[in-house]
Amino acid sequence: MLIVQVKEGEPIEKALKKFKKKFEKTGVVRELRRRQSFTKKSVARREEIKGAIYRQHLNIQQD
């Protein structure tokens, strides 16, 4: 459960912004989207390898 401390006289918009930031950090929405569809392990592994190759390529270009 998320708790946001609101100071006296603090606008509700600021408190809502704090809540949204805390909620985003928990990763609940990301997890829900990930669980909406099943991905085979072989496909997930292939995507992981493609991402690693891409990041490695970027690192080589920067050097």
C-alpha cells in the first residue's frame, strides 16, 4: 500500500504527482502489461540477445 504524506496547505496536484511517481516505481503497470500475453521462453531469450547485441554495438560506437 502506498502512503503519501501531505503537508498542511499543500496542493492536491502536488500530492497526486508524488503518488504517481511512487506508483510508477513499483512497476505494477509494467508487470500487468507483461502478463497480458504469454511469450515463449525461446522468443524472450532471442529478444534478450538482440537487446544485448544492440547495447554492445552502441558501446563500441561511443568508444
